[in-house]
Amino acid sequence: SVSGTGPSDAWIVVAGAPNQLEHWDGTAWTVVDSHASTEVLAVAAVAPDDVHVSARQGRMEHWNGRGWTESTVPTLADITYLQYTAADDVVGASERDLVHFNGVAWANIRPPIDFVPNTENYIPIKNLHVLPDRIDILLAKYRVRTLIRTRPLACRTTEVCGDGVDNDCDGNVDNAVG
């Protein structure tokens, strides 16, 4: 997994024994101790002082520019994909779960009705792509499921213009006046 915010801020999860997190500062790579209690799996750098790292067993590590904190989200499988549109809109996926960070805490997202693990229609998640108004889920067997977001997963204090979503939950899409 790799993510970055610019030429002097890139993060990677290095697979191997042991898995490790590294940071590029524009000059050199350095190993970073995320203090994860389990093996790290994926990274999403929203800003230099806002980095999310997933680890085994639903562990979610967060760098706030000063230190790391760990939280846990209940999942059926390990979160191996992280994407974001903003600091309060980070989405993660395992092969069986979708989770969302609203700027404060992680929570599970209800998957599409035809995507319920352990049913005959279940196909594992292989990747995801996140935009303010949708979540595209790449499934095994080259299938895609899209979750259209006409309402935000969590209300924001300000509107994001042009995304077709009522981000501030005032009943109006973008800056429309009701």
C-alpha cells in the first residue's frame, strides 16, 4: 500500500517479515513505528499530519502529526484497502467489510443488499475507489458495485460544492437554497 500528499510526504507499507511502515521526506526513506499492536496492512495519507494505517484484527492507527492513536473497528476480515476524499471521509475495505472514518471515529458501513458475506451472491472485495458522491467497490470476477451517496455518511459543518451531496445536512444539495 502506498499513499502521499506531495513530493516530500509519501508513505508505504512494506510487505515482508516483519511488515513495516516507511515515510519519504523528500530526501530519504525512514522506518516509522506506528505502535500498531498487530501487523500493518494499508495506509492513507490525507495530510502530512493526518495519516491512517490499518492493521490486522480491525486495528486502525492514526497519526495526527504529534503521535499515534489506535482504535478498533469490528470487522469480519482485515482492512486491506484505504481511500479518502477528506479528513472526515476515509473509507476502508476488507474482502468482506466496509468501514468509514468521520473525522472522529471508525464505524461499519452497511454493504449493498446483494453483497452480504456467506450468502450465495457474495463475491469478495478486491479494491475500492472513493469520491464524495460515490464508493466504487471492485469485486472478484471483474464486477463493480457502486454505492451512490446522495447524503453524507456524516454531516459536515460546511458544504462541498459541485459534488451533488448535501454535505452539511441542511436539506439542500451543494449551495442550493431551499
